[in-house]
Amino acid sequence: MNVLDQLTENKINIKDLSKEELTDILNSKGKDVNKLMNLANTDYTPNKTITFSKNVFIPITEICKNDCGYCNFKKTQEDKDAIILKKPEEILKTLKDSEKYSCKEALFTFGENADEEDIVKSRLNDLGYDKMVDYTYDFCKSTLENTNLLPHTNCGNMSYKEMKKLKEVNVSMGLMLENSSKRLMKTIAHKKSPGKLPKTRIKTITNAGKLKIPYTTGILIGIGETKEEIVESLLEIKKIQEKYGHIQEIIIQNFTPAPNMEMANYPEPSLLDMVRTVSLAKLMFNDVSIQVPPNLNYETAQIFLLSGADDWGGVSPLTHDYVNKTSPWPTLDHLNEITKDAGYQLKERLAVYDKYINKEYLSSLPYEKAVKEQNIINKTNNIN
């Protein structure tokens, strides 16, 4: 009897499996893949609901100190259309526009340590700031005070002190681990990206746990990693989650090549690789939402619902995905159709999950706004 059969018959627990046994699951073939999908789908998708967050995606700057081989976000100051630094009035205008679409999440993204670049530093100085974290604090606070949206900041590695400051004005934050392998730092994927050093990212995710910040993280599939390194990455996240319990969702994201990126000619991960990884992640994290971006898997998205995924992530009716510019969002009507067709009900959520809407995880202003917006969403979901 193999490991999957033992799991199915409750003769062993997923927590008791070794790294080697988990890797064997990632190498499942034939009928064993069906067993894996069924196990993840049947036992762990709660209440037959699939969640999503209606967001507005606002890149504050596209300048970044990293230069990943698969990046489709970073620009340099030589790029004529580069966002060097959005001004407060530009941010507020986009937020107000998004209110017309009933968006609830303000997703703020920017390149890592962008304020180390002279051009960004100069623009910050023009606005009266020295550091990006101080500027971020102010526009997140303005978001809470002047709109119906809830800030979620994703800006790369930050110090404990910086994250503590931003917790006061964010309902959640995020950073992709991507992979815990130091070996990848020598490959085309990460050799020019000091911020992708695994121990640095692990420290940031851990500090978020110490600060009790509702958090999003995840792994990137198809950038040259091995099956063993995928398992090691999931185990690293698992170790942090077991200690702090602050991770609300884990993204399983597939590499998608695009023109002009250094890895433009590299192959995407296979559908089977994604299915096995999504299913294994759900088995390992049965109390955490597993998210697969629908715009990166437009034709195959439903398969992941049958593999244990229970969240579509943020989807914007107004702005495009600046990280994956060649992959447009599905419409909310389409998302609802494919979710229902797979046998599930689509449910809107906030940028912070229900179980974290309390004063232990949220500072006073984000908490007050989250409670208010949650009541509105509950009424909308009940109507639908």
C-alpha cells in the first residue's frame, strides 16, 4: 500500500510524512494523481465555496533593486513609461475610481528597496519624505480615512521595525517566498536578485508572524527548481505557520514566459506539475487557503478547484495585473461561471480573512474599517 492509499484510509497523517515521502507524492503518476486530487478536493475544500477579493492593483513604483530572470514588472528610469513614484493625488484618484466598481482591497506593490535608487529618492524628497516606508504609511492611512478600501501592501523584504509601522495602516501584507533553495541564487532566475536570498525572505515572513500580521506568501513553480526544492519550500512555510499561525493564504503560482524577460524562451511548468503541487499544498495546509491565479491559467483554472485550491486571489475589474502584464484578469462573470460549473459557489472576501478580523491581528483603524466592510460583504454574499 503506497502513501496515498494510506492517507486515503487514514492509516497515516500527512504531518508524519518525511520529505522523501512528500517528494514521492509530487512525482505521482497515473491513477495516483487522481487519488491525490480526490484526497485534496474531497476532504479539505470547505463548504464548497471558492473565494476571491475584488481589488484595485496600484504599483507605487516599478523601480526595483532585483532583476529576476522571469520578471515582467521591473522597469528602469530609462523606460519612457516607467512608474518612478506615484503621487498621493494619483493614488487617491485610482482608489476613488475603484470605489465605483465596489472594490474592497487596495493592493499596493512596488519594487524592493526602490528608495535606494537616486531617482526614487529624489521623487520622495520632492514629496517631503526620506524613506518609502514613511510614504507608504501615509497613503495607506489616507486610504483607510478617505475610501472604502482596505490596504494590502506587498513591497518585498522589510525590517521588523518597518513592518510594525505598516501594520498600523494595513489589514494584511504579503511576500512570496518563491523558493527556499539557495541553489537558485546561482541560476538565471535569481542570480541578479539579492532580495531573493531565501534566508532574507524567510526572516521577513517570520517577522510578520511575530507581529501577528495576516499574511500572504507562496511559491513559484517552473523557475528551475526540483521537486525536492518545492517540498523543502512548503515545509519551510509550514514550520513558520505552525509557530505563528498568521499565514492566511498560500499562492501556488506558475511561471509564465513573456516577451523581453530574460527567461522568455523557458518552458512553463506542466499542468500536471501544477495539479500535483496544488493538491500537496492543500494536504499540508488544510487550514490555510490555497490560491491559484486565474489569469495565469485561463483555460485550465477549473482543474485547480478539483485539486484543492479554494481561492482565486485578487481580481480587479478596473486595473490589470502589473506583475503579469500579458495575462488579463477574467471578468467576474466568467469567474463565477467557471466556479459554478466546477460545482462550487463564488464568494467575495476581504484582503484580510474572517478569522483574522480581530484586535489581536489588526490595529485599531484597520480593524474598524474591516468590520464595517465585512458586514457589507456578508449582506452581498447572502443576496447572491
